[in-house]
Amino acid sequence: MGAPYHQFCPVAKAMELLDERWTLLVVRELLSGSRHFNELRRGLPRMSPTLLSRRLHQLVRAGVVRRQADGAYVPTPAGEELRPVLEALGAWGVRWIGELGDEDLDPKLLLWDMHRHVDHDAVPAGRTVVRFTFPDVPPSQRDWWLVIAGAEVDVCDVDPGHAVTVTVTARLRGLVQVWRGDLTWSAALRDGAVQVSGPEPVRRALPGWFTLSAFATVPRPAPA
């Protein structure tokens, strides 16, 4: 738990647990379906393993998360009750927080989030491999692959060796904007922020393979 506020207000008591750095993002990942430590690490790539272990221990001790015999972390009813809180925070952030800085853009986090939003009914049967290339990022983070097979989706930062179905070449900011709902697929393709190469039917179908971020449909305020 964080330092006490010494206030009887329920908001203050809740924030003694929740306002420590990374805590709510750990809860976000758990509510998004991550269950094991390595999955949580992939959704929180800039959080140290030591700090992640500490935050998980605090959440377990507070009764927000329980750890199963197989090592998985699962939200308790108290943890599930935080879902609308996080949804409201995210919607507020979309509407009122300013433009993203370059340091906020992370291909690892983007691909991890995208892999959780694949519409399996829309993807062709069999194995589908989507290669993503970001020319504007350092070479070590430039190339990624999503391997979709049945209900399974793997995120690879090393060539998995399968035939590529379609390739997406994008400015990292452009694809993040599409994912957040700030830019439509068609607009991104039109202005060159995103380019798709492969057979024409696959190129046309690609946007429908993803359901986008849960916050993509949040209405934005009208310009002042």
C-alpha cells in the first residue's frame, strides 16, 4: 500500500492502494485478459520485473487479485469492479489529454494490444501471418509479425519462418492513431501513414480483421 492520506474519504482510502505508479496499469492488463507474469510483462514492457512482482503482491494482499495454483493471476470480484473505473479513465483520457509525445509510442505495446483484438471470424481459415514494418523506429524494434491460427494469436519480434500473408508498412504514430480511433484506416492509407502490400482481396479485408481499441469509438470534443 502507498503512504496513507489519513482521510476517511473512500476516494482517499482507495487511492492509497491504486495511485502507486503502475498499479492501475497492472489492473488494466489483468482485466484485458493477461494472466501469467510473462503476459503481464509484454503488456507493460517498460515496467521492471521486480516492480511488477511487488505490485502483484500488493494487489493479492489487498484482495483485488488472487493467485491460482498454476501461477495465474485472476481479478477477484473487487478487481472486476474496477473495470468501469478504468473504462471511464480511458475515455476521459481520450477526450481531454493532449497529443501523444514520441516517447509514448511503443511498437511492442501496440502489437500486444492488437493481438487481443483480432476478429477471428473475419480472418481467413488456416494460418494468417501479418508482418508489420515501422521504418521510423530503431532497427531492433522495426519488424513484427502477428501469427493467427484458429483461436491463437502470437506476437513475434523475430521472423517466425512462415509465409507472410500481408505486410503493413507504417509510421508508428500513424498506426497508433488508427488504433486509438484518431485516424481512420482509409485516411491513413490515403495520406501514406499506412501502406498495405499483398493480394488485393487481403489488402481490402485487413482492416476488418481487427476490432480496434476499446477507446476508438469514444467521442472527441469539438475543437475550441
